[in-house]
Amino acid sequence: MPEIETLPDWLEKEPIGAIEKIELLTVRLPFVAPFGTSVAVWNCKEALLVRMEDHGLTAWGECVADPDPFYASETTSTARHMLKDFLLPELKPGLTLAALLRRFDRVRGHQMAKAALENALLDLLAKRRGLPLHTLLGFQPRRVMSGISIGIQETIAKLLEKVEEATASGYHRVKMKIQHGQDVEWVEAVRKRFPDLPLMADANGDYSLADTAHLARLDDFALTMIEQPLSYHDIYQHSLLQAQLKTPLCLDESIHDLGDAEAAIALKSCRVINIKQGRVGGVLAAAKMARLCASNGIPAWSGGMDETGIGRALNIQLQAAPGFILPGDTSETSRYFHEDIVEPGVFLAGDGFIEIPPGPGSGVEVVPERLERYLLHREQVG
């Protein structure tokens, strides 16, 4: 896969052009069940959406930030501010997408806000050409492996029930959240019941180097990886921990851009990287990071942020890019929402794979009456 600067040619050559209308909307969708991690428990998905209208076409982007700063420093409120006051003002009719993204470099951080705008523009550009997003970007279509993330449960029995449901549904791997007091015994129980299950544990930064000996006990359970055991902003200490563990470490929250991934690989801080396109600045940056991982022999996978169907569809389109070789956090819509705001939803085939939506852009369409049902705020900004 070529570098982002030449992937593909139209990024540098084709102006975005004038866009007739841009809106920022906030929706709140209740979860089927609360989703708990070591940092917080969420009962709903509150999402900031970017909506564009142009010559009869409607395009969408989704910001993966939460309304609170518990997973990341960005929130839906800070992203709205950045989009309105700094990013959208850079969107000039004569600019190409590549030139616009270079202008975004002046804004330090705020990758989630940048990703939301970039994704809406990619959706629009693909729809202008009548192409699926993965085709527009030159990625070969393929079926996407499914993965499920199971939040902190009240009891081991409840956790085993959730894992049983996941295996019966055909998911290719299971991720279970862990935290102090709910780790070794809980992982052991799952492994004993499901000895051949591709299983990983996600700590969301709940541990420190003082827990090295304790975390080393997880080496007994043939985990595919332990995700983000140490601080959300650390890379160096993970290198010290990885040297003490047989189980591969996977970095998630620590990786915000390509430089972070390069540092983690150079320091041997991890053997796997979770690439969340909304966390690293968008689909284009994520594709470039996947290429970096592949060239260094680091398996990568596409992480999720409990997105609505808008963000989930973009993640599925992205996974056609070279370098995404492990099952990601891509699961069925019904696991999260009784009703999503888009059609079609995400469903597993009998063998656990997910089909990339074949329609133009992201491949999904927002259902207006559902959008209105869950809408909290709407404003026109362009």
C-alpha cells in the first residue's frame, strides 16, 4: 500500500469543492445492557455526528468521543468546539482533501474531532463517484472477521454466560475486560470452560509496573494478547512489562498517531496494535498505520468505540485495507442497540464473518425518523 500522500492520486488532485450544508448533531442511543470497563460504566451511546448535504447527496461522519473524559481527554463537547471554531473554518472549496489534512496539522491533538470531519468528507467523495468507500481508497473487498468485547460482569457465572453466547454466535475471538480484583481467576474460569477459544484480556490501563508478577500469571492461559495493561499515555513502561511477559501486549489508548506507533514498535512496547480510526485521526491515518504495522511484522486490528451504525460501517470499510489481519471489535448491531439509526445493521454470517456494505460511501443510510427519536441537539455550521 502506498504512502498516504499518494494514496490515491485524487487526494492531492481533486478539490473537495463547495458543500451546500453542514450540520453537527448529537444523538443518544440506550444500550441493550450497561457496558463496563475498569474506568467507567456506560448505559448509552452519546455520539456527535457530522452531516453534509451536497447536490442531493447526504454524507455522515461520527466522532468516537464520549460525553465524559474517562476513556480519552476528548469529549463530544470539546470535539464540537474544535469542529466549529478550528477545523470547519479550514474547509475551503479549492482545497484537496490532502491539503485540508495538512492544515489540520496546525491543530495539536483532537484526533477524534479531525476523524469525524475527514470521515464525512470521505463518505461524500465516495458517494459523488457512486463507489463504496473501500473501493474509492483502492482496497480490495473482503469479508471481515468478527470480534466481541465483553464488559466487566457482576459474577464469573454471568461472564461465562456472555462468552457462551458469543461462541454460539460464531465470533472469531472474544475480548473480556479485566481490572484489579477481576482478572486472573476470571480469565482462568473462561479458559477452563473454553480451552480453544481465541481469548484476549483488556485492562484499559488499570495496572502499573508494580503488578508485573501478578500480570505474569495470565501467561498460563494462552491469551492472544493483553490490551493496554498500563497507563493510557504510556509507551516506555509497556516495553519493560512486555519484556517480562510471554503473552503479547497490545497497545490501544497509548497510540494517538503514527509517531506513537513507530515509538512503540522501536521500543518493543507491544507485539500487537489496536488501531481505532477515530482515535488516530481518521480512516486515512489508520490505513497508513496498518501499513506500518505490517511492514514491521506487528499484527493490527480495528478497534471499536461502541459507535452507532455510522461509525461501525466506516470501521468495516476500513478493514479492507492491508495490514488488518486480526479480528477487530466488530460485532452485531443487536449486541449494543435495540434500534440503531442506520440501515442495514451489522449481522454475522453463519461462519462469523461480516460482509462489507456494498452501497456507495459507508454503505449505510440514516433512517430519518430514528434519528429524530434519539436526537439531542442539532445546529447548522456551514
